[in-house]
Amino acid sequence: MSVVTQEDKDRLRMKFGSKRQQRSLENYKRMHADTDALKDKLKGVIDSMSVEDHLQPVVTTSDEGYLPPINRAATTVDDVYNLHAIVSAVELASLKNEAIKILNEPQEKM
């Protein structure tokens, strides 16, 4: 009794199958990746990398524009960031006026 493998079936399809089957098989073989070879390549890449390189935080120059200066000697949470370094005086005054309006409105019962 002989065992018919997938390779045998594929050879028969390429020899005697319809054009559609042949194209489908060609596309499959072209797109098929050798998993063992990929595992070996991935293992090589992982072995060549060192973990120490990735432990340090990376701050790029583009990120520095978004981060306000931090007061590392702050004793309270409110002192960590200088509000005037984040929001301009005009915007702060505008926000203060809006806060006063909201606080003066009568509160609705829930």
C-alpha cells in the first residue's frame, strides 16, 4: 500500500489539472513561507539583540515640544508643573472667567 503525499497531489495538479488549479497552486507555492527558515532567521535576530539597549527611555526632540518643564524638587502635586508654562495668561484668565460663571450657576438636583 503506498502513501500519497500532498507533493504527489500537487505534481498531478500541475501536470493534469485545469489552468485555474495550476494558477492557484503556483500562487500558493509563491506565497508559501518556509516556517523553519523564518524561525531560524528570527532566532538569529533575537540572539543578536541586547536587552540593555532598550531599557533606557528614549526622548526624541519631537517629544520635547509637547512636554512642559518638570519641577523635580516639587513638594506637592500642584508644584510639579508650572501652570504658566503650559497655558498663557490670556487663556488662564479666560478659563478663570468660565469657572466663575459655572460656579455661580444654580446647581440642579440629581
